[in-house]
Amino acid sequence: MSETVGVIGLGIMGSAMSANLVKAGFEVRGYDILPARRAFLRRSGGKPAASPAGVKAPVIITSLPSAEALHAIAGQLKSKCIVVETSTLPIEEKLKARATLKRKGIVLLDCPLSGTGAQAKTGDLVVFASGERKAFETAKSTFPGFSRAHHYLGEFGNGSKMKYVANLMVAIHNVSAAEAFVLGMKAGLPPKLIYDVQANGAGTSRMFQVRGPMMVAGRYREVTMKNEVWQKDMKIIGEFAARLGVPTPLFNASAAVYAATMAQGYARQDTGAVCAVLEKLAGVKRRR
């Protein structure tokens, strides 16, 4: 009999994790507030539930867009289980949710993910796990079903701290990749040639490799991370760094470019659209 795992939140990340868990042989029960996403889970081989409380499994993975969504789910869950919380949210909000769930005998683990939506589709994710060690040892059997690696980082909240570090680098490397493409294009180099030569060069990054093809094509509608959602992540990291008194000059500089994507109509497109913003500023005219 296959192992059962729950997934609550079937957006870009949650739907990809669910599909991979099904392929890995898990029985996946899931919920999302949107009926279309529940229908997609069914088509992927999972079993959608009518409410969060209907997702009954020993381990439930949550992938949610906001702290409000997390608190709503925490209020509705009833059955004892281990909740693997993968969203990027303020640590204090996760602590509140953990307290709510603890009163019901439910354990919450703080387990953000490193990777984009495109990487999630291929299982190219890394889990930053933190919280109760015993619960982690139980839950980790599900991780290979949707990720390529996982790390246990100790006390609750350390997973989020590591995620902030990871996303700070993602923010900078994504913009640096766009800058490199725009410099090369303005100098007359074809974007595909820039990608082919630089993808394995000394200056490459994972973001250059992952979002480079989008920048080559100049199309950002196949979303791996929406700019409007990324604004939430940027705010969390910026406030966390400010509380610690850590200067983040490169991160702060990148924030202005992401803000420009919102102003220029790319809110619901991928964060790779920072390349389009810089192209406009540089006066780059693509050859079609």
C-alpha cells in the first residue's frame, strides 16, 4: 500500500510537488481554495479534498501565498499530523501558527524550499528543514518524492533564515543575469549566443542557467515566480536584514529593478522580466 501525503496550496510550487509525489508512488490528497487547482490535482492522479480538514494524512505539506493563508489553514486542521510548512513567510508568523497547531497535537516544521517553479516541476528543489527532530525524521521520507536534497538545520526558524539567505542571492543573481544579457545585446551580441557561451563560464549562476532561456526568448508569461509574489519575499528579507543591522547594498539595488517590473505591467509575469525592464532603460531593440 502506498504512503499517503497531503498537500495544501496547489499553486505553482504545490501543484508541481503534488505531481512529482504521485509519480514517486505516493497517494496524494490535496486542497486549494481554487476549484481549477483541485481539478488539476485530480488529473495528475491525486485526490482533492473539499476543505483543509478533509486532507487526512500523517504528513501534510503546505505551500501558501501569505501568513493569513497559513493561519486560516492552521485554524481548520483537526487531525493529528506533521505539517511541513514550505512557504516563505516571516518567522514570527510561523511561530504563531505552530502554537495554534500544537494545542491540537499537530507538529509544525519550518521547511522552506530552494528552487523556482520550473525547478519544482523536475524535482530540482532543496528542503531547508527545521524544528522538532523526531517529526523531521518521520516527515523526511516524503522529501525525495519532490526534491533532490534536504538539510536538517536545527531549531525551528533556521529553515526560514537559510531561505532568506538563499533568496537574497537569487534576487541579486537574477538581476545580474539580466544586466549581462542587456550589456551583450546592446553591444550587438545575439542573446542565444550570450547564453550558450556564458552558461558554463566563470561568471554564471544558477539563475543565469534557469532564467537565461526566458531572457533569450524575451518572454516571461510561463511563470516560475510572479513578480507580485516576489515583492512579498523581498519585503521579508529586507526587514529581516534591517532588524539584524546587516547592510545589503546589492539586494537593495536589485529591489528597485523588481519594483520597476510592477510599474511596467509585469506583475503577474516571471521575475525574469527584470531583463525587459533593463532592455527598455538601455534602449535595446531586439531583432525579431
